[in-house]
Amino acid sequence: MSRVTSLTTAATYGSALQSHDEVTATEGVGIVGDRHAGGVRQVTIVCTGELMLAAAELGVDTIDGAATRRNIVVDCEQLPREHGSRIVIGDVELEVWRDCAPCNLMDELFGDGARAALRQRAGVSATVVRGGTIRVGDPVKL
């Protein structure tokens, strides 16, 4: 079964990431204290399987999921990208809003070509359908 391996938030765009053992997801809002709370892109999720494919394409050993600036890193092969797909993490239910397109910052963080390697692999954004606490180690149902 897939599990959460990392949780991060950033208070504002570009601000330092804060690592957490647990976060609170509020229905219709997002993760408390994160820059995306209250918008359509309430929670961002990336998975290790897709990052491994991007790393191989880029010719590096790994791409750190937390460094992609996504809120939640899960250890699965692939994330659902269809709008409306459901992801359950612990007791929290999320609805996929859309694919997260990688930005130019990815080239700065991981090297030239990272943005291209991360297309369709940089995670998804989702809205919170049922709130609660998300913890590192929580099971993930796709």
C-alpha cells in the first residue's frame, strides 16, 4: 500500500519550506498555513514513481519530492490526473483538480532539462473534500 513520505508547506510564494510530521487539511480550504489555502489549488501531491522516471530521463540518481515544493509526497508509481479523481490519505479525501505543470524553478533546482523531464510527473493539485489530519506514514488510496 502507498504511504505519505513527506509533508511540507510554505507560508508565501517562494518562502522557505517547512517540513511537518502532520498537517491539517480543511474542507474547501486546503492545508492550514500553506500559501495555496483558500484557492482552487488547495493541496499539491507528487509521487516517487513519477519522480524516478523524471530523474532517469534527466540522468540523475534522484529528484527529492519535497524539493519540488509540493505539499505531499507519496510512494506510489503514478498519480491519477483526471479531474474529479479521488485520493484518500488517512481520513482526508481529496479531489484532483488538475496536473501540476513544472515551472522554470525546476531547472534551477535540479539542472537543465528538469522542467521537461517533469512534464506530467510534477504532481497534481487537489481540493479538500473531507478534512482532517494527514500524517507522514498515512496510507494512500488512489
